[in-house]
Amino acid sequence: MVTMAKSNQQPKHIPMRTCVVCREKGDKRTYTRLVRTADGILVDSSGKMDGRGAYLCSNKLCWERAVKTDILKKALHTTLNADDIERLIQAIP
């Protein structure tokens, strides 16, 4: 009779992120990363762009509040210009 040794592997680490608006925590893959670049605020679909980042959940109200208030300004340490706001409005889920 052949017995298999039990694997002592730890469960795989799942990176967690927090929405800057509602402060809800969740799996990194379910959140959208916004990044501050020299070209302004961009939606980082790869999640690996260089620059200061902030995460938003998929809740439409969080996106609208992020655009209308200064939450992103504080999180990304920058100001949003008209182009940034337009890009964010286009990206609202």
C-alpha cells in the first residue's frame, strides 16, 4: 500500500486592497487601480503601471463620488484637471 504524504503548503496569498471612497476591502483583482502619471490620472488596467495608485471598487456611486469630491486629490496627492475627470467619467462601470 502506497500512502501519499500530506502537503504542508500554506494557502495561496490573495492581495487585498481598499476602495478609497467606501473603504471596503476586497481582492485586488476586483478593484480598479487609478494611477497618477505625468500625463494625468489614468485607469491602470494591468495594475502594474508606475506611479502613485489608488483603488476604486466597482460600485457606480463610489466612482461618481470620487469624481465629484476631493477624495482622489487626497489619495493621489494631486489635483484633477478636466481631462482627468472626463477619463474617469468614461471609465465608470
